[in-house]
Amino acid sequence: MLDDVDKRVLRRFQMDPTLTIADLATQAGVSTATCARRLQRLRDTGVIRAVRAVVNWPALGYSVEVSHRVTLDKTQPRAFDEFLAAARTVPEVIEVQTFLGQVDARLSVIARDMPHYQQVYRNKLLTLPHIADIEALMHIARVKFDETLPL
């Protein structure tokens, strides 16, 4: 698994992936060559999957976020596959999760405002295939959102 050096490098990299290798190495307490080698190995082994930009949706005018619990009509043999394929095509759907249990899927949807959300809900979400039930949960506040792991 990961040794202490890997954890130090990864911990600092998670906090600021824009650091240069030299700065990352300094903060992790290792040489630049060691840091570069460790970082590359973490990428090669799939521990680090990607480095990406996190966009502030409200800054771009998206002020509404709604979660939807979806129950599918499981009498249809391809219900999951067809629902998931269609949900992926809706630009306002920013996350799709599947579950075992009473709820089959959860969709996170963003919209500019309530009229935009209503349009997305009626014209895009309700037309997704094989929905037996859908429950909307309006987001009030994001109390915690952290993608970093406690290493």
C-alpha cells in the first residue's frame, strides 16, 4: 500500500495540486527526484486518477441544486442500463449514483433558478425511461464537501 513518504506527498498534493514538484517535495520533506518518482507511481497505479478544476456553480449563475431519489420499474430487463444512459445525456445532471435497496438511483441536478429547474424537471427528468417514482429534495446548504482523504 502507501508508505509514509507516499502519504506525505499525497496529503500535500490533495491540498494543492498546482504546486510545482520542487515545492511539493519541500513540503513533503523529500528530494525533488523522490517526489517526482512517487507522484508518477501514484498516477501509474491509479491512486491519483485525475487533476481537475472545481467550478463554483453559483458564480456562473447556477443557484438551485436538487437531489432526486429515483425508483425504477424493475420489471423491465434493461431498466437500469437505459435509465442510466439517458440520465448521462442531461447536461444539468451533474452526478448519478446507484444503490441497492428501495431507492435505485440518485441524481444531482443544478439549475440557474426555479423556472429553469422546473423546465429541466418536466422536460428532461420526467422523460427519463423506466421511472416508477421520483422524489425531489431541495438543497438548502452544503454543510461539508471534502474530496480529500484523511491520510
